Amino acid sequence: MKSIRNVLCLLLIPLAFISCSKRNMMSDSKKLTIGFSVATDTFILERWNKDISIFASTAKEMGADVLVQLSAGGTKEQIDQINYLLKQRIDVLVVITHDMEMIAGVIKQAHDAGIPVVAYDRMIMNVPIDAYISFDNVEVGRLFGKALTCAVPRGKYLIVNGSVRDNNSFLVHNGLMEVLQPFISSGSVSIVQDIWLNEWSFDEALEKIGKVFDKTTNIDAISCGNDQIASAAIQVLAERRLAGKVAVVGQDADLISCQRVVEGTQLMTVYKPIAKLASRAAQLAITLAERKAFPYDLLMDNKSGTMISSYIEKPIAVYKENMEETVIRDGFHSREDIYRNVHVVKK
């Protein structure tokens, strides 16, 4: 299994600078090695491929190697892969966790061994770690709420949250409800259902959203935990000839969602400048490995008894009106790709 995973790593992240083999300790003894454990619900995920590419490129420029282990098999497989990384004499461990709590045991092993641990994008709970770096997920939820209440100030809302294993899902939900609550209290907005997914899964979202629409199509707005979930929602809507008639929001600025935003079937996607996050994370990991100070933005509680040094980037709401000034300007997606299905485009 380990050899298969290493082959998958090379095939799915076609980067010459990512090494999935043990570093040569004799010829490169001074070079830092970063272990990067990436848990995804599927190996093919647009978001994480961008993160890994930028992270590894920045680390290479700074003179460090990156050992990437991809896990699409759940928490047990990720734990096995982290144990593998710990045996490779890595200098620092960066983790995109599958389960915020179940991974605590192996993280404690790394921490107890003196290996700094960075939680990337998703907080690891109940165990001390050295740093957490992500976007302001509560603000993501606020952006969802502001977009929906502006477009649909009165109506019936469906909320489809992300994975219950990911603390970000709860933070996004908190921000969303912060905005929606006054509308709910006044009677302007009613929540048809508040769905939680077991995984960040298109198929699970498709099934659960479909069941809601089998009971009622009287829904005016859908808040989706990310763009994969938004894609599932829009598919359900399209099957009922409602695409473009119901306001849908998501996050990650996936290409297909950006296309849908300019086409009018998705209201908004939250763009998170991944280049900024990933490059900062690589700098942070190397600084921690070198036992140097890296000033934090704030301290956050992960229920470990130790406040965690945290580094938080700002998300941006992207509509068709500001697509040029955000996603396209940053080179996140090309203008040609986003407007591929739009016949007339203003320059």
C-alpha cells in the first residue's frame, strides 16, 4: 500500500520538486525536510492540488524538501501515513487532517518527539500543536449570509454544511447564523433544513439535497459548505429546471463554480487566496523547523489546554461583477477558462 500511495502522489501532483522518497542524508544533511500529510475525500480535488503545488514550490525556493503523503482512505490511512513520515526523519510535520479529533494520538507522538506540527487549513483538536494556519472561516460564513440575505431578504433557506469531522464546518456555520439570525427572528427567513455531511462529499450532498427537494421545491436560497456541495445543489436544481432561480453560495472558487457565477447559476463563491496561504505556511514550517520565532496573528483554543499560535488570512466574496478583480487578476483561473461558456464578455 505504501508504494501505491507514493506512486499516486507522483501521478496526481506532477511537480518535479516534490520528493516522495526519503532524502539522501549523506549528500544533503543540512537540508530541512517537511512532511506534508494531506487528507482528502478523493485524490482528484482541485483545491488541494493548488495548495500542495504552491507550498512545495515555496519550500524548494527556501531550500527545503517536501515529502507529500496523500490520503483518500479516511483517518486510519492518514494515521498510517503520518507514522510513515515520522520514520523518515522529517524536521516538521504539516497536516491537512481528515478528522479533527481522531488524529490526536499520532500528532501527540510527533509533538512528544520534538517535531513541530502545523495544522494546515483545518484545526486539529484536543492535542497541543505548534501552529494553525487557515482562512477566517467565521468570515466565510458571514460572507455566505450577507450574499444570500442581500439577494433573498425574504424566503426559505436550505443550509448544507460541510463535514462534521472538520472544525471549519462549525466555524462557517457560526458565521452564517450570525448574519441569518436577525432575519430568522423577524420572520423574514425560515430554515427548511440544516444538513450536516459526514464527509466533504459531492455524492453525499447530492443524495441529501435530493431528498429535501423530493419533499419540497419551495426553497429560495441554499448555503453550501463548499463549491463541491454547491455543484451538487445546482445539479439537483437543474434536474428540476430551477438552476439560476435559487440563490446558491459556496467556497473555494473552483473553476466550475466560477463559471457558474458568471453564467448566473451560482450567486457567489468565496475566494481564498491560496497562494498567500500556502507560501506563508511553507515559510512558517521552515521557521518552526529552525526553532525560530514567527509572529502569530492571534491565539486560538483547540481544547488541548494550550492556546495555539494561529495565522489567519482573509477570504473574499466573488460575484460575477468582481471576478476580474479577484480570481482572474490573481491568476487563480484564467479569464478564458472562466468565461468559456459565456458568448459575450466585457473586457
